[in-house]
Amino acid sequence: MLSKRVIACLDVRDGQLAKSVRFVDTKNIGDPVEKAREYYLDGLDELVFYDITASSDKRKIILEVVEAVAEQVFIPLSVGGGIASVADATELRLAGAEKINVNSAAVRRPALIAECADAIGNQNVVLSMDIRRVAASEALPSGYEVVIEGGRRPMGIDALAWALQGERLGAGELVVNAIDADGTRAGYELRLTRMLSEAVRIPVIASGGAGRPSHLYDVLTEGKADAALVASMVHYGDYTVSGLKRYLHDRGVKIRMSWQ
Amino acid sequence: MVVVDYDAGNLMSVQRACRELGVDAEISNDPAHIRAAERIIFPGVGAAGSAMRSLRTTGVGAALVDAFHAGAPILGICLGMQISLDHSEENDTRTLGIVAGEVRRFRLDDPALKVPHMGWNAVRVVRSHPVLDGIAQGDEFYFVHAYRPLPARREHVLAESVYEGAFCSALGTGNYVATQFHPEKSGRAGLRLLERFLAWDGRA
């Protein structure tokens, strides 16, 4: 049967690794290519690059990063950040990305999901959702709202409804990023992750809030996620990818433990 | 070494993995190059219908079948594997017929199991083969597929994986071998398998 995946997310700005805390105050913390290789050799199951480069004239840099990583990292590679067209997606695929993450642009224009799915296949289109907790209301019955632009702009769209629409439009996977938890290291949003994982029939990747190994365990069991995304936990050297996988494996989570 | 190009994607990652193993692979959709190739990788992701259309119009499909009969070692990957059987349920497509059998969509009873079958899964070799014999206990490989092959003859099934029930995850006959998983995306276990294919003389 399938193993649960441990995925590392590298936020890249101007070709450098950055880590955001609640989406603001990003700091540079190193060379993304070097980090990617290090995690790959340490048993990582999948890698995500999120391009947070602000100026569009520097967008080419992410292509160079992806290309350099694809030369030496032989696990699935996923890229997101600012993808607004099939052309953007195709360019990244040619550079070596397996999967494409769409986010804000898909919220503004949902047809983007279907267009990308047609062009590169459902399984390669990941709908990445930034979600914040709100009071449940008629417009937001699930109590979770979709936000865009790195968490700055609430859209008045219900997160559950958007996940289901994204699946219908052809997304092959969901990234559920709880912005209330992002960078806090206080744990994933279990209730949100479980709600969405039970609602859709595509894999769900939990994102935002990982600080301790037990957080991964919780989201992969109680939260019913198919994969757990980590960032600061491993970027700062507090934990290693192999250490996290060993922890999960020892507690009975099905994990790929052979990578030598 | 030729990587077959038929608008089905995934070529570059196969080429990169070969380069990592010290082999320069040419990406080609020229039937003459494919017929003359010493060794062929036939990759692919996407749908069977459009892939077969492309293989027919370009003549690449016929060239592959010729190369198979001429004895060149061929490795099919994912859709490249599925297209080697007789028929695929996907788009109700007649395929190349190198291996007898058909391809059908996963039909699972457990509603918690998702289709496509996507992620890392174990592969158990059920028939010893030079390309697969390096797979160690515990090795897992990366899969992304909604359809699975059902070879008509048991001896063509080389390896199995489990997703609810067991399914054929590697098959082969003579100088043709194929995997449902992506060795080029399966870390070092995948690279080891590719390395064995690159050294294989085509004799099972």
C-alpha cells in the first residue's frame, strides 16, 4: 500500500531560500539547490519549491533553480508561486518540475485548473489553498475562508466549497495551508485538514504549523492527510528528514524507509 | 541510447537520470533512429488515446515494434508500459500488442483509497529478471497512474505491488521490460534499476 509522504517546502526568493513566518518577514537561509540535494539524500519523498520572488523580471531565476535541482534530485519535484497560465506551467515542466501548484491565479480564474489539467494531466496539477479560520456564516459555512496574495487578501470563498470545485475542475492533489498555523510551529490545523481530506477523493498535503515530530504524526493519522509538508523544522537543522521519517515509522505510520 | 519522444512528456527527467548514470541519451521521434537504436527507453505520462494517435501518425509505434523484433533492449515506463499491451480501457484504445493483455482502470471497494494511485509503494519481484533483481527488501518506487496492466500470460508478470489487491507493477517478455512506476523519480532505488537496464543485454 502507499506510504505517507514527507515533503519539504523550500520558499525561494530571488533564487535564495527564504522562510516566512505567517507569510511576512521572510529571511534568507541558504542555497535551495544544496538544501534540495541534502534532503533528497536523506530520504525526502517529494520536494516543493514555492517562488515568492516579488518582481516579475526576476522570474527566470526560479527556472534556473528548478533546472539545477532536477539535474541531481530524482524524486518528484513540484513548483508553485505566481503560476497564472498554461505557458507558465509548461515552462516550469520543461525546466524539470513534475507538478505545478496553482493558487491565487486559480482563485481569480478557476478555469486555470482545467486548462492546466488538460495540458499537463490532472495528476500534475496541485491546487494549493491558503486558508484562514473564520466564524462560520451563511457565506462561509465550513468556518474556513480562502485567502490569496500570500494570505493578505480574504476572498469570501468557503474553503470546503473551493476544494470540491478544484477537484471537479481537475486538480490532482490539494495542498491545505492553514495560514493561522503557518510558521508558528504549534502544529497543523487538524480539523481543517481532516475535513478536506474526508471531502475530496484526491490526495491531501497538510501544510503550515509543523514544529515537532508529533505534529506530523497527528496530521497523518487524526488529520487523515496523505502527506505532511515541512519547512522550518528541517531548514534550521532542528530535525532531519530521516529523523522525522524514523519517528513516524516507529509509531506505525507507513513510511518509505529505504533510500540508500 | 534513444528516449522515444511522442508528445507524452516526462522525457527530460528520464534523460537527466541517464546522464546521472553516465549515459548520454538522445531524445528522438524519428522512426529511423528508433529502428537503429541499440537501446530504447519508452517513457510517458498522459492518456492512451492521444499517445497512440501520435505513435500512429509519426510512425514511431511501428518503429518500436520493429525494434522489439530486432532484439534491442527496451524499457517501457508508466504509459509507455501500458501502451505495450493489446488494448487499453482508457479512451478504448487499441495499443501496440508487444505483450498480450489489456489495461484497465483501478476499481476499488475501499472509498478511502484514492485513484490515481499516486505516491511511493513497495514492489515485489515475482519472477527473477536481470533488470529487477537489484530491488531490495523495503525498496519503494514512485507511482502515478489510474490504470493498471493485466498481462494475459502469468509468465509476463515480473513484479507486483499492492493497492487494495495485488496488481502487476513490472512486466516483460524477451528483450522488452517495463515498469508501471517511474524509476527516474524513485530516488536511488530507481537509479539502480535504470543502471541495470542500461547494462542489460536483452536476455531475460
